[in-house]
Amino acid sequence: MKTIDARGLSCPEPVIRTKNALASGEKAYTVMVDNVTARENVSRFALHQGYQVSVKEDGEDFILTLEK
């Protein structure tokens, strides 16, 4: 499972990093973000790419798991 650490980045950078990672074609990814806007945008993007998205809060961070 590939991990994308996009904490500290403002949109659209978390989505761009996620898009670049998805190009590797793996079945599962973990994306770490630290704000609600990035969580929503990455989730929406991943859903449109055919991934199932689950979100877990870890303190002030959000951990998104993307799975095909």
C-alpha cells in the first residue's frame, strides 16, 4: 500500500499528489491530510476514479484509505 503524506499542503496539491500516485496502478493507497478541504477534495477525486474511500481521524489529521 502506497502512502501519500500531503499534510501541510493546501489544495490542489493533495489532489495532484494523489493523482500522481494513482498512476502507479496499485489497488490501495493511504493519503494523510490535515484539513477538511483536502479531505473532501481527495475523497471526491478518488471516488470519481473508482476507489472506495474510508476516512479515519488521527488527532488533527485525517487518514484516507483508498481501495479498488
